Amino acid sequence: MFSSKQQPGAAAAARPAKPGTPRLSFIGSEVIISGDLATDAQLHVDGRIDGNVRCAQLCQGADGIITGNILADEARLAGTVEGTVTAASVAVEASARILGDIAYDTISIEAGARIEGRLGRRAPGASDEAQPSLLATPVSFSPARASDSGLVAESR
């Protein structure tokens, strides 16, 4: 029953990961984190994080909730985000609900996703640690202004 011999799998579990080996941290749906979270690993969030998130790759499940700013190399968002998202590559899935600005190098947005905020490419040479500066500025569209400039086609 009890043995002084170590099980083969136990030694492997105690060893740290080799450099270059992808690591994954998982926040389950039953977990609530109050405070900032930072890791160099991949992060999968199905639970709730009330704080800022910084990671290499973020994958948020449809039931995941993040109320804070996100800074990542890659972000795949499917749940609720209340805060600024800054990432080189952003994928917004149809189930995502984002209340905040998104600064990106590349972005894809599935039909059905809801975003209430500004979208903009990250400024060239901007540091990830610095506040993101968006290149895009909000523009309001007025049909009256468009017709004055000849941009509205008339049908007869």
C-alpha cells in the first residue's frame, strides 16, 4: 500500500516544464479571481476574473467573464469582457460581448458578436506595456452630410 519507491508518473509531474514546452493554465467555471492575473503561459478562462489579465495567449470560453483590461499576444474571446483589449491578434467569436476598446494588429469578428467600444490598429512601434494608442477615431455618419457631398446614390 505505502511504498518508498516513487511512481514513474509522480517524478514527471514534479519536474518543471522544459523551455519551449507550451504551458497552459485553466480557470474553470467554478473559479472567481479578484485581482490581476499575469502569466507567460497560455490561459484558458471559463470562470470569472475581476482584474487585469496579462498572458501570452488567452482563450476565453463563452461563459468566461473578465472585468479588467487584457494584454496578450493572441486573444480569442467568446465570453464577456468589460475593459480594454490589447493584442497582436484578436479573434472575437459570435458569443462574445465586449464593452471596451480593442487595439490590435490583426482582428477577426464573427457575425453576432457585440462590441461597444472603438476598434483600432495598434500604433506602430508602440510598447505593449504602454497605454494603447488607437489609430482609428470614431466617426459619426449623417445621411444629410453624405447627400451634400454626393455620397448617397438616389434611386428613381
